[in-house]
Amino acid sequence: MRRPFFHAITRFIFFGNYFYGICAVALSMEASLQQQYPLNSLLYYTIVFCATILYYTRAYITEVTVETTNKRTNWYIQFKRWIFFSQIMLTIIVAVCSSIFLYHNWTHLRWQPWLTWILIIIFPATAALYYGFNHPRLGRFSLRKSGWLKPFVIGFSWAGLVTVYPVLCYSIEQGLVFQPSLIGLFLFIKNFMFITVLCIMFDIKDYAVDYNYQLKTFVVKVGLRKTIFYILIPLCVIGLVSFIAFAIARHFHIMKIALNLIPFISLIAVAWSMHRRRPILYYLFIIDGLMLVKALCGSVAMIFF
């Protein structure tokens, strides 16, 4: 009795994209702590959580039509009505919370410099272009269709959401002008690289489908082995070495360095294991779970060391 219930809850959290919402909030908190800013308001984290779920669920509710061998797709078909109503509720929550945020901070927002407005616009615009548009005059366009570019688009959008936005929105709430910093830039690049690597790992799961649709992802273009040993692991090692050099230059406590190394080492270990075919929940739990591991390790390191 417990086992079917556990599987149902697991699918609800991971297939329903609630885990992505949790990861987005956790990474946002980590970025605030690492940039030595106070945490954002509950209103802000509610927007981040709900908007992340809405964004990722959109692909499935617009494309799922018939049953397949894909367990995640079949889950969306099975709970199609419930997902439809949950999307409406999440949309209402995001709209109400965003309206409250704008109502209280519009005066501060109006006087922000042009750089702040560019940062406000560029990340949601990039995320929107990932899905693209189908216009009768402009034609069809989607960054998602560019297989090699897709991981970088997702990584860029996530890095903006969880690195730039927490500090930017806190500055707006406090009536301050957002000031980009060197550590903020480093953290943005680190999150960008980290999530891009996770996206390339996820493309390994979709290798057969992408190959049939001639979507030129890294694994389709260069093969599984070369993707792992010439792209994934080198990127992980570069990120690891860069962090160590940065940590030494900033005189980090040894425990802070050790805790922040855990996600990188875990990333390399998971990349090494990708040569074996895995079930979909492995990718959702283990690979996406590395985002939560990173957030927890980074937050603990900042709070205690």
C-alpha cells in the first residue's frame, strides 16, 4: 500500500515540475547568501516557485496528445484535467503576487537605470524564445529547435533567474539601485555552466527521439562517448578548477571550499555514469537533484563558514 502511494507522490513532484520550483527557490536563496544579501520576501519566492512550474509544464500540456512509451507523457495524459486547472491556479497566483510586487515597488522600479531594465527583460525574453512563436507573417521560430544551442539557452535563463533576479529584486524592494559585482558575475557564470551541463546530460536521455527528428544536440552530433569525455567532463573540470582558484584568491575557509566542491565532484561522477541507459526518474531525481545539492551545499557553507 505504501509503495504505490510513494510512487504516486514521486511522480507528482517530479513529473509535475514541482521539484524544479523547489530547486529554483533553493538556488535563489543560495545566490543571495553568496552575494551577501538578505533573503527575499515570501512573495518573491512564491512568484519564482509558481512561474517555474508554469513554464516547464507548458511544453507538456501543449504537445501531449496520444499515449506513448514515455512514462512522463502518459502521466500528463492521465492527469490532463487536473494539470489544466492547476495551471490556471498557478497563473492566478503569479498574476496576483506580481501585481502586489509592482504596486509596492513601482516607484522604485521606474527610476532604475537602463542596465537594470535590460537585466529585467533579457532573461524572460530568452526563456520565451526557447518555446518561440508561430506567426502568420513572421513564420515559425524557436531556440528549442537548435539542438546545440538549447542547453545554453536554458542555462542562461536559469542563471539569470537564480543569480541576478534575487539581488536585483531585493534592491528594488529596498529602493536601491542594483549594482552588479564581480562575485555576482562569477556566480552567474558558475550557475550558467552548471545548469548547461545538466541540460546536456538530459539530452542523452532524448538521444533516440532527437536523432529521429534530426535535432542536432551534442550527443546526436558527436556521439555519446565523446559528449561525456570531451564535453561534459572537461566542462566540469574547468568549473572545478575555476572555483578552487577563485576560492583561494578570496581566502575562503577550508570547509566552505570543501562543501562547494561536493556539487562539482557529484557532477563529474554523474557525467561518468551517463554511458549507461537510465529510467526517466533517474534523470529527474539524480541529475536535476544536483541543483538542490548545489543550493544546499552553498547555503550551508555561507551560513556556517
